[in-house]
Amino acid sequence: MSDLKKNDKIILKIEDMGIDGAGIGKADGYTLFVKDALIGDEIEAVLMKLKKNYGYARMIKILVPSPHRIEPKCPVHRQCGGCQFQALEYKEELKFKQNKIRNNLIRIGGFENPLMEPMLGMEEPYFYRNKAQFPVGTDKEGNPVAGFYAGRTHSIIPCTDCCLGQPVNQDVLNRVLEYMKACQIPAYDEKNRTGLIRHILIRSAFATGEIMVCLVINGTCLPKKQSLISSLNEIPNMTSIMLSLNTENTNVILGKETRILYGQGYITDCIGNIKFQISPLSFYQVNPDQTKVLYQKVLEYAALSGTETVWDLYCGIGTISLFLAEKAKKVYGVEIVPQAVFDARQNASLNQIENVEFYEGKAEEVVPELFEKTPVQADVVVVDPPRKGCEERLLQTIIQMNPERIVYVSCDSATLARDLRFVCDRGYEIKKVQGVDQFGRTGHVETVTLLVREP
Ligand code: SAH
């Protein structure tokens, strides 16, 4: 490891980027990861943690900036930690994401030269999120503040205008904070478990413009609520104002019980021509514009003619199932969260879609059990698992179901690569791999893969 020591200052040229977006440079052949340093930067850094084969350094100064550096839109991006790429040109971010998928397919999946479609990026990688949750606290002067937790901590950095979210969020937050000040409503204090307001959740429906505000409170009622309701109602399209009751000592944001202060208790959004009713607890994709792009790809890869039986595993509130139902004979969805299955059924009837059926349970249990009873028919199987990917037992059953096509939607290209290897060793072939950027300025990327049964 040469003779580098902790606290040494060194000059580094950043030549690569790690999977979480940290800059990588080499000192005497020893690899160092530097947060917030970009490929192409020359920097001064101080050594922090040194391990046998690699270490971490902290950037002190940029000596020669990377040609891909841009002015970050957000003044608190380094403390907040939500965005990894605020200072990088967007086209370089897309290149990074494409490489991340490719490298995982090669290294983990053992695919030699994976063919990939060019990444589908956003038109504008800002203001794309339809949902934001701001923790509320108290500053040194005793004033209520809303913002973000500093990376990996619970101290709040005041910030009411996150540029990934909707501009209206700022207006909402300011009105809630003004109400708290005027009516002397205290913010929740995590340490002593006193105070009232814990979080402010804001959801916007892009297709209809409707807005929902939900205050998470450490209690069961909101004093002087009328003054808050009148103020929030001055914002156009304010459709629902709600309370979520959470008196538990927990990191989980929303409580189990919600109450309506004003309006109908949900907002309505559309993806394509499918409508969804969204309540504070519903799972819903956070970037609706790119979700449509993603689902279009799923639809294209599924290549439905109207006669197919489709399985949508890990179906959430049935978004993909309903999106595909119009073009299929029958769609079956499987989802573990009971409330999501309830929403999926509601959404099906809201859209008068009758050729869908939803099963509640673990995909790796429900599907094999159904298959054991009667060989279930499947022409196309869509999977959209959480980061840990699919269990082998499920993949094994999918192979036995013998669908012509498998469409794998993944939010983690490492587990995707592992699962693709399993399926490709058992009679399937990768036809297309498409990255879709759902989370601009962050390190996350979504991938859609088409697998076809070998003849
Ligand atoms: N396809 C949906 C949701 C994808 S997110 C959409 O596009 O909106 C992944 C979903 O898998 C979540 O809804 C999660 O609750 C569900 N899930 C997690 N583990 C599961 C399992 N073992 N079996 C079935 N569903 C699971």
C-alpha cells in the first residue's frame, strides 16, 4: 500500500467513478475513492480511511476542474447526499449509468459483450419527482424548519426548494412553517419525543395538477387547523389536506392511521390513459414522465397481440398490469403488500379493466404453488423486483412455465446480472437491454431487459 498515511495531503487526478458515483484516483498505484470528485478533476485531497487494497480521501480543493463540471443547482447538495451528480453534465451522468449496467452484466453476469440500447434519459433532469417528504425540526433560534436529513444523520438541513421536486413544494412548506410559528405549534423532537409536527408529505399528480399535503404528527389532532387549511387552500389545485398519525418511536415516516382535514383524501393521476387514485400511503412511481417511457418499453418488449396470458410479478398497485391489459387476453399480478393489492384491484375497476386478477403474497411462493396445482399458462412474464432481485425458486418456476418472452424490469443492475445469468443458462437469450433514467442527478438507474426463449 506504499507509504501513504491517514491525514496525508495528496494531489490526485480522478480517472474513473465508482458505482455510487464517487471519484476514483490512484496514488502510487493505490486506489482512492473521493466523494464529490468528478472524472477529469485534478484535486487536492486528504487521506481518511485506508484499507489493504483501497482507501477513502476527502476533497479539499479542486485544482483543475473536470471539463464535465457544471454549476450545481442546489446549494446544499454536498450535505444532503440525495444527489450524487449535481455538479456533472447530464450526458456524462447517462454515460456513467450506461457503463454501470454494462460492467455489471460483464462482471457479475459473465456476458461477454452485452449489446445495449442507448440510454433513455430525461428531457430535463430536474423537477421530476411527484412526491417529497420533508422532516420538520427546530433551529437554534427556536424557529421551525423543514428540509432534509444530512447524509446518514438525523440533523435537518433547512431546504424548502429541492430542485428534484415540484416548485409548489416551497409554497406549501412556507405556509406550514408560518402556521406553526403563528399558532405556536412545536416541531417534533426525536430525542425527547415531544412536539407535534414530524414530516410534511407533498404529492402532485402531473396529469391533473392535483396536490395533496399530508402532515405527519406525533398526536391525534392538529390545534387551530382551520388557519392552516385556509392558508393551504390559497394554493391552486389543493385537492386533499390530511393528517397521518404517528406517535411511535420509529424511522418509518407515515403512521398507520390517516385523517382527512380537507378534500377527498386522494389525488388522481394518469399514466398513458390509465387512471390511478393515490392516497398518502399508496406506492406510486415518483417520476411519472419517465415511468411512461419505461412502461412503453415493457409494452414494446412484451409484443402483445391480444391473445397472450401475461404474469406481472412484483406488481405494486398494478401499474404495469393495467398498462398491458388492454393488449393482452389476461394479466395476472402478484404483490406482497396487501394495501397495494387492494389499490391494484381498485385501480382495475376505476378503469373498468376486467381481464386482470391479482394475487397477494410472495411471488416466490405464490407462483410455484399455483404452478404445482395446475400448470399455469404464461406467454409473457414481467418481473419488477426490489433491489435484491428474484429468488431462484421463482426464476426456476418461470422457466418451467416456459413463456416465450420474459421482460425483466430492474432497479439494481447487479442483481439483474446475476438473475439474467441464471435464466440464460436455462434456455433463454438476452435480446435487448435498455437503461431508462428515472432518477436524474442520483446514482440510481432502471433497466429493462427482453429475454426470449431459445428455439
Ligand atoms: N411494478 C410496480 C412495482 C415495482 S416495485 C410498479 O412499476 O409500480 C417492487 C414491488 O415488489 C413493490 O410493490 C414491493 O412491495 C413488491 N415486493 C417486494 N418483495 C416481494 C415479493 N417477495 N413478492 C412479491 N412482491 C414483492
